[in-house]
Amino acid sequence: MQRDSCIVYELQPVNLGANPNYSYVVRRAHGELLKCSASSDWYAPTFLKRFKDELLAFADTVLVVPRSRLFQDSVSTAQDYTTNDIAVLDDAPVARLMSLMYNMFLNNVMNGLIRMSALRRTGLVETYHDGDVVLTAHLALLGKFRLIDERLNYRGMELGTATSMLNRAGVLQHYYPKLSQSTLFQITTCQTGWVRMVLAAPLTFGERLRALQFIAKRCYWERKRFLDKDLRGAWYYFTRGSWPDRAFIDGG
């Protein structure tokens, strides 16, 4: 901050939770591009310039993402993430949405460089589990994702930094510092967010209908999670005043 007036440091007076904090940063940012960085992650020195040049070269692109490496304890232990770093290059918005959702496992896309003009057309990261995935899907409806075939992102995967390693209560506290009735029905809240996202996107009537049909299928596929997570979680909360001590995310 002392060396460069462009740098602004802000400390929240209270813990907002992960998603509201991300959205706060976006609203405070004034530049054309956004790169969000987690405190546990590392990036190659060439990351920003390489990605800025790539993103600005394609007007139809809203996000550029690198290939990733995952590590625990020390960046020196990083291993290549080979499951699925993806590009989304379909011309049709709904085709991009479906391609993203069928192929994304870890949301490494959020570690890319994003156009602020696209982010401002979304609801940002809403406060519920998988709010980041809904935002990513909204961005896919707005433009293409390009993948740079270089491993420039090093993502820390440790307890306390990766929600896939937390139990149900830990995941909820990641989003909600104080557990309350507002944390109930996470699957239902997320499904509502999917519908709002599709209705807000600039789609033709036919595209919107197709997108809603896809979301309806997702809701149907998640019916068991609704029964297990939402209803079981509500039962625990109202009868025991606590949360089930088990993984909140099926299969990580």
C-alpha cells in the first residue's frame, strides 16, 4: 500500500462468510478484470500478464482459466490436477451451460481471470452452498471460457481451505459464520438460485426454456440430496439443535 496507491487493504469488522466476502470484493473493485485469490493458493509469476493478453484478445470470452496443480502443506508437493480443467467454447449459451455442468468437478474456473463487465451482470456469489457454481454457470451463459494449457494455478487442498474436506457443520460455517434457521434447506435455496440465474440471463425464449428444462433435470437428479440434506438437516436442527456430523457434499 505504501509503494502503490492502487492497492487497497480492507479488513471486515466481522466475519461475513466466504460468499458475501467475495461479492463484497467484486462490488468494491473498479478495474476491467478480476482475479480472486485465496490465501492458501499460489500463482505462477507470469499468470496475470499471460491471462490478460488472452482475455482481451477475444471479445466473446468472459473468463480465462489455467490448468491447475493441487497441493497440501507445501507448494513443493503440488501434483497435476488431471480430472478436468475445462474450456467452454460453444457458440450457443445453453450449450456452454450444459458443457460446463457435465464436465466440471472442482470449480477451478473461479481461479481464472474474469471480465468485470460480465460479473456485474450476475448475482455474484449468493449465500448458499454451491453459490460459486451458480455464478460460474451464469458467466457461461454470458460468454466463453478459454483454457490456457499451462499449469499456472496452484490450489491448496487442506482442511480449512477446501470445503470438500469439511463435515456438514464445517461447510455451513464456511458460508454462514453463525448457524441459524437461515442455513437450512441449502439444496432448495441453491435450486432456486439456478432458476433465478436462468431468468436473469439474456436468452431468447427458446434458449431460456431449454435452460430451465436442464435445471429441472438437475433438481430431479438431486431429489435424494434434498431428502437427505434438507429434510434431515432440518429435523436435526429442530430436534437436537445441531447438524449431522457427516460429509455435506456427496463424494466430495
